[in-house]
Amino acid sequence: MTTRTPRRIAFVTPRYGPHILGGAESQMRYNAERLAQRGHHVEVFSTSVSNLLTWESEAAPRHEAIHGIPVHLYPVRYTNRVRFRELHRRMHDGDALTNDEQLEWLHTGPHSAQLYADLRRRMNDFDLFVCAPNPFPLVHYAAAAVLPRTAIWPCLHDELYAHLLPTRLLLRDAFCIFYNTQIERELAENIVGAPHPRAHVIGSGVDEIAGDPLRFRTTFDIHSPFLLYAGRIEAGKNTPLLINFFEQYKAKTRNDLKLVLIGEGRCSSTSPDVIHLGHQSERTKRDCMAAAVALCQPSVHESLSYVVLESWLAGVPVLVHSDCAVTRKHVVKSGGGFHFDSIEIFRATIAALLSSPALRTRMGASGRRYVRAEYDWSDVLDRLENAFDAFIGC
């Protein structure tokens, strides 16, 4: 490892800590911890929000060390909850908001005046403020507070938030941008209309943590073969479609296959074959992965999909939705699973995996090789430090 100039890096993200599983917030935590291990000074600015649906938070700032990193947690409140939810609902119903309404949506959302004030006060304490991910009003305002030193890590998907005026302004005005994939970079450049002068594709490293399938089965008394979904259970992640396809599959197939769901959110299924375990620890998630026939990632809006990469490190194949360019490319390039866009293909892929343990082993091994070649932590951190060297001091 080449000796680098130690940098002063702040990470700004809506939620932070080991209790956050998956997603951009976890990715930023892994980056923060690894950079600190390499000798950089790292601090985190986040919120005390526990639920992103309600945005309820503690009343006063809290400062603590998490895995040796100073973490500053701030209270959050809506500027105008009623108006924000009205505009949010209209967007999701397909209404085209005017530019003024899009900016009003940003302004009326959940914010933290204390967080923004501390970022401005400590502007000169850091070389870069890495703000992620894009869809949250708080991230936009935090980025604006430290604009001359803002590094946006947008974790951009081709969804409605990506095409809003505030997103275009955020990407245009940032000092520099870090992307997870080339596909994400191309999407951002199409949105803005031009490439950013200071942008790098960084990717993300993935921690290899061995799971214990027997411990999972014993703890939860699940001894049947099962498919796994791990993440937020909501329409935005396409979990209703996954549940619907699984229930259609079970209606025509007599076997004991289950669908296990891990994550926050409401599962509406009443089928005894759909098992919702709720929020679980990182260890339980890895144990569950190790025991699964395959991981299902039905989301069509992913900039990387950490859970897919984690599944491959466990040697487990994946099923992803064909309409997600990023996860489909992962699968095609790695040979680590299948992609589906219909119930017929979904049924066929499950049949293939259940009928051939050798196929599951081969696909899992192919996915594992892909992750170790493309997302090795040493390479990812080298790319990030190269970006620091290129941008800091410009």
C-alpha cells in the first residue's frame, strides 16, 4: 500500500451506525471506517432519526464514538410536514411538479438547522465533506452548507428523484462527485447534460463475514429450503412484486420452499410460506444468506446493491430484476445468477436452482470471484485516495 498524505474527511448521511443494514448509509460507514484505518482523520455528521418514514428524532444533539470514529448526531424536524407529504404524494402519483414546487418539496422536508450550522462552523476543519445519498432533502441542504468542499456520492438510480431540478443542481454545483458504477455516472451526465470536471467511479468494498447456516436454522426453526430478501420492505424496493410472484409460484408448485424477508417494513402476505423476520442483526443476515437457496433482489432502482455482492461473497446465487441496469449487469458479467421480468422466468429460474445444487454452487462461486476481482477493499480505497489526491487542493 502506497503511503498517502493523511486527509481530513467528513461524511454526512441521514443515518449512521451498525444498526443500519445495507444501503448507502452502510456503504458510507464502511468507507469511513476503512479510511480511518488507513490513517485519515474521519468524522461523521448524521441524525438521531431511527425511522425514515416518520423522521422522529431525539430533541438534542448527541456526540459519541462509533468504532473509534467521532459521530455527531442531530435532531430533525419538518419545515412543513403537511405540504411536504402533499408534494411527495403527488410526485409518486405521477404528477409533474413545477420547478418551484420541486424546490418547495426540498425546502418543506425534514431538516436539521443545528447540523447545517455545525457544518458551516467547521468548514475549515475538513478537506472534503462527503454527502450521501441523493434523495434526501437533508443531504441537499448539508451539501449547500459546505459547497466549496462538497463531494457528492449520489448513489443515483433512474427513478423520479434523479430527474428533479434539485438533483440536477446538486450534481452540477458539487465540488466533486464519486460514483458506484459507470452506469450511474452516465445517468448523472445525462441528467446534467455534461460530464462533471471532477468525478471518479469508486465503487465500494464489501466485507467478507462468514455466515453460519446451522445457527440460523436452529435459531428460527426454519429447516425448509428458502429464498431470501434482505432490505427495506416497501413498494420502492419492488417487494410486493417479489411476494406476488412467489405466491403465484407456490400456487402451482407443491414443495416446501419458503420466502424469508429480513428488514424494516410491512409485509402484507398471509401465506405461511412467506416468513417476515423483521429487522435483524448483521450476523443474522449473514447466517441467513449462507443458508439460502438464493438471494432475491427485485428492486429496479439500484446504484450498486450491496446485498447482492454480500450474497456472492457467501457463495449464494442471486435473482435480480431485468429492468435494473446495474444488478442485471452484475449478473450477466459475473454469471452469478439469473435476471427475471415475468412470472414465467421467475418460475423457471427457481426450478433450475432447486433441481441442481451443482448449478447453485457454480453460480455462487462465479459471483464470489466477481466480487473479489471488482470490489476488493484495497482497490476501492486506492481509487478513493487517488480521487482525494486529484481533487483536494484544486
